[in-house]
Amino acid sequence: MTSKPTNEVLNILKQLAPSLLETKEARSLPAECYTSDEFYHFEKEAIFYRNWLCVGRQEQIPNAGDYFTITIHDDPLIVTRNEAGQVYVFSAVCQHRGHLVAEGSGNCKHFRCPLHWWTYNHEGALIQAPEMIRIEPFDILRHDHSLPRLKTEIWNGFIFCHFDPNAEPLAPTLQKLDEEMNNYRVHEMLTMPMVNIESCKWNWKIMIESSLEPYHTSYLHNGPHDFAPGKLAGFIEFDEDDGQVMHPTGFLHEGAGFSSDQNAIFPIIQGLSLEQRKRMTIAAIPPMLTLGLLPDQMFWNIILPQAAGEIEFRAGLCYPPDTLALPDFEERYQLANDSVMEINEQDLSANASIQRGMYARLSSRGRYAELERTLPQLNKWLAKRYRSYLNELGESVEELGHAGTTEKQLG
């Protein structure tokens, strides 16, 4: 439900201009962007209900009737595949009295509300409503009471949805990342079971920031991340129409990876260029997806905000089919999962500490380092969407004026 932004929100937005400058002049976002409940509710409308949201990967539902559920803010959703093999995302809320028709994951012939047995198919259409024929012809009832369906797009195996049925396609905004993914054949990869991490006490933007900036890797991750020091990071051209923020980081040696000996745990993905064998690429498709492309695997996270200072997230690892066929895959996978979780645990602790610092009276808007060039890019991604929502409401904030369409290629 749209509503005019409060004075608190407008005052925060008026402070954003220093965060939209080029890296050498830019300052971090105001602390209230991470702590204010009112700003969080503004972002729910401006960002989450008006942008493409990643909810999972298509191989999580390989068969007809497979489904899993995910809740985005106050909306429980079902992600499922119908008999024709098409993927759908629709509300899990029965349109009769509001009971959820599905939770968790599994396979079923239909979704039936346990309260009154109203039943829906795998496209969200109402197919049964006991005794309601006494009230209204079923065709009319089905038209008005089928489960609301979200617009859906599959991109490189990732499932995205949008609350606006008239939303512009996602793929044209991701061309830079799509080009990088091509050799990895991400659309053919298979994902391992997701790990759900609950009650993380930090703002959703902190999660994306910590994923994107390579400045901290040589310090916070000193040791396990030494094969890819921040000094070998590069930065990618960014403009206002980009749907991703991304950067590569070079390796000290070819075929490196997160392991005890800092070499790739699995065989190098066939078809990678020499440059790709000697680097990893970190990317975010805000507001919900972050990922990392390594020479032997891909890791990815889905971010689910719960409040201004709290999120849940789902973490997963993806592999080519021939990697999963290795006779010792499970043993190697355990090593890979342990290595990634070691990095995650360090980030989780740091993110929680950053959030605590944001509440301090003496916190400040720090200067970005040279190796944090992705963060002003993320700020520009956010500002464009804040501005669009304000325009929709007939509001404007001069400080959110266009921050330039393109920045120079950064080596």
C-alpha cells in the first residue's frame, strides 16, 4: 500500500547526496538508512515491491508438482512447477479467509487450504470451493478468488518475481553479468540444499555491502582469503540502467579457491578463459541476491529482510552436473561448505558489529576507500529507485537528482 513518505524519511533522503559522488569524494549512507523503522517501511515499497526479486533456482523444483515457499516481508509465496514444466510464483494465502495453503517444500497434486478445503492448482487457479456454488457460480468465484500471481522471469537458472505485472524485463539490465556468466554455464548448474540462517541482526544493505567490497578481504578474512587479496580487485563500468553491481578479484595463482591449501576443491569448470581461471567475480542483483563465481563453483545468497535491523538469508552452492557426478563429490562438498562457512561466519560477526555501531550517537559517515568503489555504485542503484518511487507519489527530493549516467571504466 503506497503512502506519502514521512518527514523522517524525507529528511534522511535529503542527506544522501554525499553518498552518490565518485569514490574519492563519497561518504557512506546516513546511519538512519540502516536503523530507521520508517525508512525501512519506505524501502519495502520503493525497493522490494517495485523491483525484481530472486526467490531461488529452477533446479530446486525440477519436477511437475514440486514447490517451495518463501516469505518476502508480509507476503508468503509459493514457487512451483506445473505439469507443462512452467515455473510460477503466487501468493500462499487462501483467498477465502487467509489461511496459508502451503508451507515448507515438497511435491503435491494441488494446494488445498486445510480450513475449508478451497483448492488451487499449480498455476494458482482456484479449482474447488466446497458449497460455494450456493453463493456464486464457480467460474465467477474462480476469476475473483484465484491466488494472486507474480510476474516471473528465469535468468541463468535463477527464479525472479515481480509484484508489478507490467514490470519491464529483468534480463536487459544484467548484460554485463550475463556475459561473465556465459562460460560458467550457470544456467546448467545444480544447486545444493540451501542453508537457512535466521535472526541476523543487521540491515539488508549491510549484507550486500559486505559481499561487494574487496577492501575488507585482506583484513577480516586474513588467511583463508589470501589467495585473492583485495589489491588484485578490479572494478566494472556502472551506469544507471544496470541491474547488477559487480567486480572481479584476481588470484595469486591459477585455479585458486577456498580450501586449506587455497586451491580449487573441484575440477575447474570446462570452458573458462585463462582470465576466469585466475579470478573470481562477486556480484549482487539487489535487493535480494548476491553471488560469487569461482573457477570450480558458484556460491549464492538470498536476503530476506525482517526489520530495519534484522534479516534472514539462505545460502547455497552450485556445481556443473559433471562435478556432482564425481565419486568423491560428497567428501569434497563437505570441505567446500566448511570453507565457505568459515568466511560467512567472519562476515556475520562483522555485519552484526556494523549494525550495532550504526545506532551509536558518535557514529559518522565514513569516507570510502579506493577498494570500496562498488559501494557508491550500490548507492546510485538505490537512489534511482528511491527517486522513482517519490516521483510516483508526486514527491521530489532535490538531493536525489541524477548522479550521472555513466562512470569511467575502472581498472
